[in-house]
Amino acid sequence: MDIQAIRREFPILAREMNGHALAYLDSAATTQKPRAVIAALSRYYEESNANIHRGVYRLSEEATRAYEDARGKVASFLGAPSPSAVVFVRNATEGVNLVAHGWGDRNVRAGDQILVTRMEHHANLVPWHLLARRTGAVIREIPITDDGRLDLAAFEALLSPRVKLVAVTHVSNVLGTINPVARIVASARAVGAAVLIDGAQAAPHLPIDLAVLDPDFYVVSAHKMLGPTGMGALVVRTSRYDEMDPFLGGGEMIRDVELDASTYADPPARYEAGTPDIGGAVAFGAAIDWLAALGMANVAERDRAVGTYAHARLSRLAGLRILGPGPGPDWAGSLVSFTLDAAHPHDIAQELDARGIAVRAGHHCCQPLMKRFGLAATTRASFSVHTTEAEIDRLVDALEGVVRKYAPRVGAGVGAGVGTGTGTGTGTGTGTGSGTGAGTGLGEDLGDDGLMREVVMDHYLHPAGREPVDGAQVEWSGKNPLCGDEVTLRLRLEGERIAGIQVLGHGCSISVASGSMLAVRLKGRTLPEARALLAGTKAMLRGEPLPAGLDLGDVEVLQGVRDLPVRVKCALLPWTTLEESLAHGETQGGHP
Ligand code: PMP
């Protein structure tokens, strides 16, 4: 594959980000789009737009043909038995929900079991939680091994006639593991269970042949396959159609409607109520043409090469740990998730962004998986056909810079590990010691919002408010589930005055610094003053003007994160924890 020629097909790759060429390493979240896909979308609207199926005129027929052609392309790309096995949906998530309602509500009963794996994306968990709630079914876990593979022996042992459905991802969006789905289908079928496979991370990277895998349901998202957002496909084993009810009702999905009853069109139309995303389907078809022209075997080989290169380079960095099985036949190579001792994933992602490198940080919608590894968040670099080894080199260089800058905190408890739960009295004290602050590399050009970074790093490396407070009457913990950051506030009140304040917890530089600033600002203040500071900080982070006469001190530098909603949550955590503790105190009558 000529990677440079491929890159020229992606207009967005010509963009600069923070003064650097964009290195887009977040294709597992959504892929960039080649010109052919963008052109197909605009050509559809320029030349062929009309509503489909019902029009008795040529333009509508043309639009209908384009929409149905796209269905045919999806079917042959995935090896579906026929175009009618393909239901267009908004995304993989909607595909799973359609099955949970359309098939699950009719076939799953109280006491039945639904098997899910611990590496599922929330999209392949929450719809089953809801189904279990509606029906009284029970969710059971297929565990995973320490190296991020399914425990197949445990899976086989769980199988019984009580299992109605097995929901499993084809490729993990955190580990890169390729699960043995053909074997899972065969075993599940032997006990009469249906199988739904989440192909969101597989279809963009592997040749898929559903004729061989033969699952009951397979879902994909177009936007992860170089196609548009708002479009996806559910492929249904045609015999399962007979066991399903419509999910949404309305136009397009009916045969005949009386005032008080209706009959339904044949599948797949039965499951496509309302006007669909016709342009999206056409552009999805164009994306599939584009991938098919590259050849999915070639794409898979290239992913493996880039992934293996990234894995090798990253694993040589001290203090960096990669999740998942790593290079081998059951690893897609399309992504690498890792933790770095020196810094929190949110800080890593922001530092990389300052160098034009886009990666994802957080729980990746896989909280049960994160818990399995005792983590709250990781950093994930994920790849596509345009990814180059040079971009991986930039990633590694930038990470070396992050290590130099954040290393003084190592050992001071800044990791993204899961602490104890929220609520009162948890006392999640980690990292009471501060770093040395020597050789922090603050002069390094890792960003242009220098003042904020300097003040934040100063608070982060030497946080205030860590000293114990004797006789605290108020203790309250807050948690940011996005990244697992935790704060525990302990306050000693003397009448209306905050005589002592201790801020414990762990998290990224922004949340730790924000907690330190809070401690400095609140000590010795009255509760009304604390409420005014709280209101002012929240207003500032929402982009509103500060109330006249309010001096937030160092807290004001946090407005540098105003445009980054994820970081706003980090900055707010200590303050929302304060707010909750004050509100709790009021309801308990414990303090005003
Ligand atoms: N499953 C997996 C494995 C995913 O990675 C994702 C997207 N991150 C989804 C499901 C959900 O995809 P969508 O948001 O497009 O529905």
C-alpha cells in the first residue's frame, strides 16, 4: 500500500494542530474520511436527493436505487447472506438496542441468562442491562485473562440451555484482542443460544465473512469504517427475523395501517421506521468501495505492521505498560492502550495535543474492563490506513517529553488507579507526599498556554491542603467516573468559618491543582464566602463573567481549560465535591 498516496486522499490530514502537523491517532473513536466518501455525500445531495421508496418519479427512484445499492455493498463487504439481511441503523449502538428490543423482548424471559464479556463496550452492555430489567433475565460474565483474552474454558462452562444470548465483541476497542467468534458461535448454538457480535472495531480492520462466522446478529458503525456518522448496519441471520418484532413504528416499516392496528413490511424495511439517512447510506457505500479497493487483507496486514511497530517502540519506554495480548494472531494491531507511571491519561492526551497528536484518554466506554485491571483510565493510540511509522515516532518522542515533565510526581500517587467508592467517610488518601519539583522540565515547549501550565504544575507538584486536619466535622468524597479522579475534602468548621481544610485524593494535574487552589482559597473563609467562590469558579468555567469584586486567586488560571469540556470536569471535581458536602451538611443540619 502506498501510504503517502492514501494520505493525500484524506483532506483533514493537511491540517495543523497547535502549530504541528496533525497526527490523528484516534481512529478507533471515529475515522477520518477520504475524499471519495465526502464527494459521494455531497454528490448525493447535489444530484440525487429525494425521499425513497414512495416517490413515483425518476429522482426518487434514483435515490431509492442509491440507498438499496449501498445495502448491497454492505452485504457483500461483510459476507451477509443477502442484502435483505442488512438493516440500516444509526450506529452499532442502535443495532444492539434494536436486537435487545426487537428480539430480546420477545424471546428472553425471567431467569434466562445473557452472557457478556468483561471487555465489552458499554454499547454492548447497557442494552442488555435494560433488557434484563424489563424481563428479569440475568447477566453473566465471561471473564478475561490477565493478558486480555477471553477465558474460553470459563465461557464453555457457563453455557447451558438457560443461556438465551451471548453478546461479544469481535475486536476489543481497548485491548485490540480478536476474539474467536466462530468458535463462540458454534458453542453457543449447541445450547440453542443466539449470538450478537459487536463488529464496530473489527469491520474497519479485518476481512469479515459472515457466511463463515454465521452469527445471529452482527453490528457495525459506518463512521469507524471511513464512512459518515449517523449510519451503521445490523446484519441479521435471516431465520431470526421470524422471531423478531418491530423496534420503532412509523412510516416505511408498515404494510397496512388502520386507525387502531397495523401490519408490517417485510424485513429489512420492517426495522427501518421513518425516513432513513439516505445520504449517509450512499456515503457508507462509498467508504466500503474504498476499503474494498484497498483490499481488507492488505488493510489488516498494514494495521498489524503499524501496530507491531507502535507496540515495540512504546514498550521500550520506562514506566509504560500496554494492555492486551500484543502482537500475535489474535491481536488486530489497530490500537495500543497504555498507562504511564509518570502521568495521568488526561494529562498525557493534553500534552500530546499540544504537539498536534490526537489520542484518546479515559475509560473508553469500557468501565468493567478498566476495573478488571484496577484502572480508571488509559491512553489509547489507534490507527487507520493513513497512519505512518513517523507518526508513531512523534508519539514516542512526545511521551518521552511527558515523562521528563511529570516524572517528579512518580511515587506520589498520581496514577489513574481506582480508589474506594464515593460517599462520606471513605478517606481515599493517596499521595500525601509531594514531589521534589527538581528538574521538572517546565521550560519545555509543550504548549503555549504557559502561565496556566506553570501555575497548574506548581500546584500539582506541591499541592496545598494535604496536611491532616484534626477534628474535621465534614468529610466528603467526589469522583469523576470519566477518568477515576477522586477527591476527599475534610473541613473543620469553627462556627461559620473554615478553620481547617484537607484535600486528599488522586488524579490528573488539573484536578489535583484545582483541589490545591481550593484549599488555599478556602482556608479561613466563612461558608458564605466559600459559596461565593464556588459560584464564581463554576461561572468562570462555564465561560461566564466573574461576579464583580470576587478574587479567585490562582483559580483564575483554570479558565485556560474552558474550551475543553473533559478538562472542565477535572477542574470542577474539587468544587462540586465542596458543593455536595455543603448541600449534604445543610440537609443533615450538621452545618449551615
Ligand atoms: N462497540 C465498540 C467495540 C466500539 O468501539 C464502539 C465505539 N467506540 C461502539 C461499540 C459504539 O459505536 P457507536 O458509538 O458508533 O454506536
